[in-house]
Amino acid sequence: MGADASEESGTGPYRVTVLDLGRFTVGAVTVVAALAGLILGIRAELYAGREDQRAAAEERRSKEDREKAYANLVDFYRMGSQVIVVNGSSRVMAMRLTLPANKVRWDLDLLQPCKQIAIPNKALLDSMAVEQPRVSLTEGDLAQLRLEFMDPMSKAWIRNSGGALARMDAWVPSGRPTLVSSEAWNTSAQDAPQCDGP
């Protein structure tokens, strides 16, 4: 009878003690702390990754700005029946106007520092008629003009008359002497509105 009673007490319902509650609480706190640490670690890594990306993007922008420093001083636009080319740099730059679709170009040679030139459409058409008599161009064709130029850092650029700027793969020299042209439009160059010189 006594053995049966001890067996019954061993198989009875389990009672939760204060010690059990303490162990459970410590375990739960440990799990929650580990999860919080994991979440904070992931957030810190994500933040560091974003900061690295932001720093890399800023470095890229800064490098592009340095590369474009001279190119941003060059402007090209059409005004009425003229083409205006501006060299706002204190350095000379080799330049040419091109019509890629017609495979023709006008070498402007070296545009003087801090100068701008105005070239009448008629002068462009007349000079091409003399140089390439087989090429037939109209003023309408000149809507596709673009300016190609080499900056003092030997980087080649293209600017279209809408103002967009892009890098050129390579600059093919014209084979003409590298000097300021004696064309009428260069001899009548005017001061550029802005200049990076002293």
C-alpha cells in the first residue's frame, strides 16, 4: 500500500515552482535579447551598406564633376540664323561642328580662351559648298549640328544644340595645323559671357 502511494505521488500532476518560473523568465529574456541583438546587428549592417553606397555615389559624382570641369565651360546653341560657340575656359580648345548623318564637319581649330564666336548659317553652308561641292546641305540640315571638342585634359566631348553633353570615344585630329583659325568667324570672336580665368 505504501509503495502504491509513492507511485501515485510520482505520477501526479506537475506543479510549477518559483524556480521553474525563474528559469523560464531567464530563458525568455535571453532569447528576446539575442533576437534584439540580431535585429540591431542587421540594421547596423544595412545602414553601413547604405552609407557605403552613398559615399561611393558621392565619390562618382565628384569624379564626374572634376572630369567635366572644362567641358562645362563650353556652350553651343543656335540663335536665329546663327550658331554660337562659347569657350568660357582660360585655355584654348580644339573644336569642330559636325553633321554625323551627312558625314561632314567644319573645323573651328582652336577657339581662343574666354571667347565666343557667332557663325551665320549661310557662312557654314557656303564654306561647305566650297570644301565639298558634292555635298548638298540646306539650313534645315543644320538643325542636327553638334559640337565636338577636346578639353585641355585630352578628353573628347560632344555637345548638341540642346545643351546635352556626352563623352566621345576618341578624337580624330583633322590633320590641319593646331592654331587659331583665320576664318571670319574666329577673327570676329567676342568675349565670352563668363570665363574661369583670372
